[in-house]
Amino acid sequence: MNLLFVASDPMEFRGLLAHATAVREAQSSELKKPVMARWSRLAKLGSDEVLFVADGAGPDRAAAATDAGVKSFDAQAIISTGFCGALSPELGIADLVSATSIEASDHTYMCAMCDRPPSLSPARSVPHPGAIRSIPYIAQTAEQKRNLAANGAIAVEMEAAGIAARAESYGLPLYCIRAVTDLAGETLANDFNKALRLDGQFDTILILKGSLLHPLVRLPELFRLRKRCMRAAHVLGDFFAYSRI
């Protein structure tokens, strides 16, 4: 099966790439046309042919990444993946969420669900099913997360609505599997929204300068978040390696 994976940043694919084989930058002869995105790789994941694409944070960049992938690759399904924030207090760091639906501001998109083979070890993470709220900014505070959870969503992220809209237009099934990197009751000390550029990339220099204004709180948070992201990426990779679309 040909699978198109879309995330905001290559870091979110790190666990997947550890399980993939024949990972390569695609040659023009392997695709219908070059992938017009910031980062992409072709690979095999089990018996599936996969294209990984990352083109920045937010729904517009995610929609563009999806378009780039579909125009270059004969995808049979699209997978929105990467990190998310918990809205449900039951979710812990690196817990997986499998979206039953994507809740945007003006539309709800239904999602397909991955199969979990019987051989999957109980020690491996099993996703929590539920609605995911997709917004164009980072939910910074615990209060914002409580408000976003009011309609029953269990997690929040920034790209799935853009990917879902394009999957719907192409008539392709959509899967959305995310891993938690911040908890429902947490408020982020660093202002990541202020550092998000128009190209969907985070201005790391601006983040570091801001963290130095309150180094005892903001610098430890940056190190903590990076560690969580590494763990979340690893859990995502294990899940996709042992599950089937």
C-alpha cells in the first residue's frame, strides 16, 4: 500500500525512520513530480511504500505538504502524525491519540482507525480514541485547553484540519495518530506562538532570547519539551511499525 505521512517537522518522523528501510531522498524518476516541500523522504515501512513530508506548522503549511505529497506520489491513504497537547487529564506524556474525528472551527472531518494486530505486545502503547481539536496556534495555557475540551476533544494540535481538508478533496482515507508532549493542566512558560514564522518554522533564536529573560523557568522547559518530543517520536515509530493501515 502507498502511504503518505504528513507532519510539521522532520523530528516527528524520527521514530518512524528508525523502523523504515530504504530511506532516501526521492529521485525524479521515482515520483510523478518532485516534492515541493521543505523536507521529504521515500522509504519502505514493512510491506508499504511510504512518503514522509514535512513543511512547517499550521493548517496552511500542512495542506501545502499534503498537496505536494499527493501530486508526487500515488498515495492510497494519508496519515497526519506528530505531536499534540493533551486536553483530557487522563492523557500522559507520550500517550498516543487516534483521532475518531478532527474538529476544526467550522467543520468536522471523520477519520479512519488503524488496525492493532493481536501480536502487538501489551507493553507497547495503545492509542486513546477520541476527537482531536485542530487550531492554527499553540494552546499555551491550562485555561485555553479546558475551553478547547468543552466539546469533548481529548487532544489539540495545529495541522490535522489542513491535512483533513485536502484528504477529503482527494477522496482519500485519513488517519490521524498523535503523541502527547504537554499535559492538559500545564501552562507553557515560553511563548511559542510569538516565535512562529509565516513559513511555519519556529524562530529558535527568538525562543532562546525569550527564555533568557526568565532562565530559571523557561530554559528547563525547553530541555524538558525536547526530551518529551524525542520520547513521543519513538513511541509513534513503534506504533506504526507494529500496526497496519
